[in-house]
Amino acid sequence: MSEELTDKRIEEILRMCTKELKEVLPLTLDEIRRYGTAKMLKKVPELLSRLIGRFIEMDAAKFLSEVPEVSDRFMDLLWEGVGSLAVTNEGLRSALERTTREIKVNLEASDSPFRGHFIMGQGRLSGGSGLLHYREEDYRFMGPTEVLMGLLTGELPLGLSNLRLQTAGHSGFVGLIAPILQGVSKLIKGR
């Protein structure tokens, strides 16, 4: 680990003003990955939810459009961290094991470069930046950046409660995806 990248340094970064954060966040996300995302999440369990909170606080769509490399780096960090923690979380691991086939899900923001995917099933969860080819996806969530972030943090329940969240894919997948997203949101929040 870089001597500068400590939990205290992460706290300082999370408290920076928007201008400073735009400058340091791309490199900080790279440093976290080099250090080890899972290791950093053990030191700062709520890191992912606090980053999402800062994005929303700063107008996530505007911020990610101005610093587009942050979107991909954050998505890669998020799914690397969640994937590594999923194997140690009994509830999420159990839900993943009950999913008998791989289900490929895309997340696509309509107002920023916030795009990613995750693949769940057969006891595993993985994902990253970028979209899977539409022929490979089983399901897609689309909407404004903040709505997708709310979906990831569990602030936005699946269903018809938010008409700004659009979906594509067979409705039968929702019953399989929902418990996984609930588990993911708990991991993102550091629980």
C-alpha cells in the first residue's frame, strides 16, 4: 500500500470539495485497486456507499460527465469489491447458489457515462465497467445516474415505485435479481 493511502487519507479525500475531488479521485481509485479493494473495504467498510453519496451530493451525472474516467474506474472497483465480499456473506452467497444459471445484467445511465454490468449465478458474482453486448444480456436497468445509484445502495426498491427506472428483459428475472441486489446494497453499505 502506498504510504499516503490510509483510512485517514481516504477520510480526507471523501471530505474534499468537488474541485479537489475531481483532481484526486481517478488516481485514488487506481491506488485502492493496487492496494487491494477487498483489503481497503475491510479498513473502510462503508467506502463504496460514501463514494456514491459524494457523487449524488455533487450531482453525479454532471460530475461523472466532467470526469468520465471516474465512472469506469468506480464501476470496476465496485464490482471487484462486491464480488470479493459476496463469497464471505452467507445470505448473498446462498442466494447466488440458488441461481442455477448465469444471469447477465447491464446498468446504463441515461445522463452520464455511468455504465456497467454484473453476472450472477452458480455461487458467483462478478462485474465491471462497460456494457455486455445486448445479445448477451438477460436484463437491463436504465435511468438517470442517481436512480441507478439508488438501486445499487438499496434506496430504490425494484418494482413500479420509481418510474424513472426503466428495465428491459424478461420479468421473470426480477425475482432472481432482487435478492442479489439487496445483498449487494448491504455490502456497499458495509454491512
